[in-house]
Amino acid sequence: MADELWSALPPPLRQVLDGTAAGVAVLDTGLRYRYVNPALAGMNGVPADLHLGRTIAELLPDIDAREEVLRAVLADGRVREVTSSGHTRAASPLRRRYWHGAYHRIDAEDGRPLGLVGIVLEVTASREQQHELEQARSRLALLDAAATQVGTTLDVDTTCGELADFLVEHLADAATVELLPPPDSRHARPRPDGGRRLHRAALAADPALLPGVRGLGDRGEHVDYQPGSAIPRCLDSGRPVIENLLDDAALARSAPNAERVARYREIGIHSGMIVPLTARGHRIGTVTLMRAGASPGFTEDDAVAAQDLAGRTAITLDNAGRYSREHAVAVDLQRAMLAEPGRPHPDLDVAFRYRPAGTGALVGGDWYETVALPDGRTVLAIGDVMGHGIEAATHMSHYQAMLRAMALLEPTADRLLTRLDHLACEVHDYRPSTCLVVYAEPARGRYALASAGHLPPVVVGPGGEAALLPVEPGPPLGTGLNGYVRTTAVLPPGRTLLMYTDGLVERRDEDIDRSLARFTARRLPAGADPARLLDAVLARAPAPAEDDIALLAARAAPRPGRRGPGEVLTVLTGGRWNTP
């Protein structure tokens, strides 16, 4: 059948079928291959001639071919599209591959069905991207819920208990939080056998499991872990440890000691995951999640979600320690609530500063962030959530988390702001936030900007002269209005981009344009690097300030022999080049 049809086709059409990147196959009424083009042969990892006369199931047993759909097309002649998944014989590192196919019935002149023609495209990449987006949304929603339930106080034990309760509610059947003893504690001394001792700060479990789990070490106790067991390995590597459905020998090596195995079996615990509590580069403890009975084992997605929660909680726990040690309630809390920004690419020198308003205890919503993109650009962002207090600071951290995730997916500043505005409205009713985003390419001197109601940045020249960089402001994030415009600026060498929040310039009795003019009229230190520049800016700011002040300064890192753009600062907005 396929030979007759093939010979009857015009040569150009045969060239198309043989040359297209889409997989094309002709199947007879028994769903046996009668023709396969080179693209499909490559997808399947089998030469085209070896397909002939064999069914999909015979040739590719690891593919969910959805043959019932193909038989339905043969039965009624209605075109159908279907997505199948699995693995062909072609080598692939992917966990699973996906293909989308359209199937058409081929009829004889008398209306008799002769077979099917299928056109198939691999859609694995788009499915993986969709999965990643769904996981990112799920994690953001989980973090949103955790923000109101975990870290509500500056008490260490309370925070650990909140985290354990939250994990049992969402990710585990039982959970413990354990902290490394303070360096001056006798419990911090090295164990004779090389093991580790941790303080169990919190424990939570489903009611049926709670008595048995408490028998493994209750809250307030110190627990010793043998060398090489799961928790010391997690502390040493700084990475999650997942151990699902272990046999007795493996469980004896992973447990605090071999005697625990019988207790685990009695309780029904079959899988565990340990996640480090890491704050500002140092580990302060671990979180252990356990599953029992009919619950499934832990997945990599579970590990990512647990790491997000542990990372947020670790910062809170570290903040609580600083609070009790330094007795600087407002300043320490406000600075700690600003999560540490990411690291820029080495071709960009970036500095940050934050000063809380006055001497009050309310935390603010000013924030900044940097994200190093795989293509070599660095995203710089600064924003200001409306209002003050715990809610403003919580929403501030959500905007930071969303920006970190979405900057890796959106190629331009205007699209990134549009995505953030959409998420802020859809995931949760966040407070509005202004935001200025810059995609920096210092090697080319190019800076692509977009503003969500934020004040324009300032360009500081080598001699300390300052000038506003015009950026068309769109609506604040969280309003759902969108409408952001991208501006591209080319900065000559030696220029520093200064981004700030309104607490630096705004005065209650002064028009904002006048405030900006007053600020740019001042000459800043000549030749100052970003860190010295920000110190000088803060030194001239009113103290105490009427509002929080967040600052970010960025300048191309000097490289010997590198030629930068010309000495004319230019800006492109809405298709027009201007010289400020």
C-alpha cells in the first residue's frame, strides 16, 4: 500500500516528506509500519527499513503509543491528535520524552480504509518547561503559605516548631528540626567516634505516629549521629540527602545508630530526606522529613520545596540569634529581612546599602536583587513595597523570590515586569511594589531598563557628576495593569549606575522633581568605586531618614585592554535615540 502511494506522489512532495524535521509514518490497518521518513527513523533510533511490517508496540515497547486512539481514527475517519510518551531506542539522558502526533485515515477510491498517516513532533522541551513553571508556581504558593505560619516571632524554638508543623502539614508524615550547638557549648565538642551531636529543637508528626517518633528523641534532647550517617553527610556536603525504601543494612548506616532500625520498622517509617539549614553561608542545623506507611518516597521536587522552606527559616533563625546577641532589634531585623542578593557576573562591580527609617521597630519593604543569567548578562533590580510592618517585609521577600525565578525565564526587562505583575496578582493579593529592572551588559556598555512606577536611576560620571537616566514609568507591580516600556542606554566607560528607593530623595514638603534636581546637583566623589560611592551617598542622606533607604550601584569591572563604547551617553526609548 505505502509503495503504491509513495510512487504516486509528485517528486517535490516526496522531497518534503523525506526532508521535513517532523516524523512521518504510514501505517496499515493492522497498525504496522509501511513507510517511515528519515526524521522519524532518527527519533526512534531504528533504521527506516527495520520499521516495515512491525507495529509500534513491537518496535518500541517503552512507548505509550495510544493505539486505541489510532484505531478510533481507522474506525470513523476523524482526524485526531494525541500526545504519547516514553523512550525510543535513541539514546537520551531525559527521564521521559514526549511526542505530539496528528493521525489521518487514508481511504481507497471506494471508501475502504487503507491505513493511517501520522505526523509526529517531539515536544519534550516544552513539556519540561511547562513542568518547571508549574513547579515554580507551586513553590511560590508554598512559600506564600509558609510566610504567614513560619517565622512569626524571633524565638528560635517557636520558629523551629512552626517549621516542623508546616512540613508535616504539606510534605511529610513526621519532621524534626535539629540545630548545631553553639561553639562555646560542651555539646559542640568533637565526639570520640567522629560523629556529630545536635540539639533537637522541634518535632512534629501525624497523631498516629507521634508517640513512636517521640521515642526516637523528643524536643529539647541532644541526639548523637554516627559517622557517615545521613545527617553528618548532609552537614558536610550542604546538600539534601534523599533515602527512599532502604533495606535494613542501608538503613543501619543512614540512621543515627544501627539500633534505630527496629524502631523505624515498628513505626512504619520507610523514607527520609534531610535538608541543611544554611544561613549566610554557614550551616546551623538540619531538617529531617520522614514518610511512613502508604506514603510515597521523596522526589527531587520535594527536595527543592524543602530547601526553599529551610532556607527561609534558616535566615529567620539566624536573625533571631543576632537579635538576642546584639540587642539591635529594629536595625538587625530590617537588614535581615532583606535576603542576600545573588552574585552578579564578574564583569560587573555591584554594591548594596540599606538604612532603615528612624529608630522605630517596624520593618520596611525596600528590596534589591541581582541575578546572573546564563547568557552573561546580569539582572539588577530594586523595589519598594507599599507600607511598613511584617506584611510589607513578607511581600518584599516574595517579590525577590519571584524575580530570582522569573529572571531566568524572561529575556527583557519589560517582559520580566509583566510576568512579576501577573504572578503578584494571581498567586496572592500582594501589596503593590515599585520596581526598576536593569539587564546589564557591561562589556558592550548596554543597559536595558524598565520601570514599574519606580524613580529613574542616576548615572554618575568619573568626576562625580550625576544625571538622571530617563525611563518611562509603568504602573507598580501587583496592580495587574502591565504596560511596561523598555529603554536601552549605552554608558561610556567609568560611569556608575545608581539605583535607589524614594527614602533617599523624597521630602514631605517638597515636589519630587525638585527633590531629584537637588540630588543630582550635588557632586559625588570623583573616581569612587560602587561601594565608596554608596557610602558617600548615605553619608549625605538625612539621619534619621523619613523612610527606609535601599541603594544599589553597578559599574563595569575594569579589565586591562578592554575597549568600551564611545564617550557619548545615549538612550533609546520608544524608537528614538537621545543624548541626556
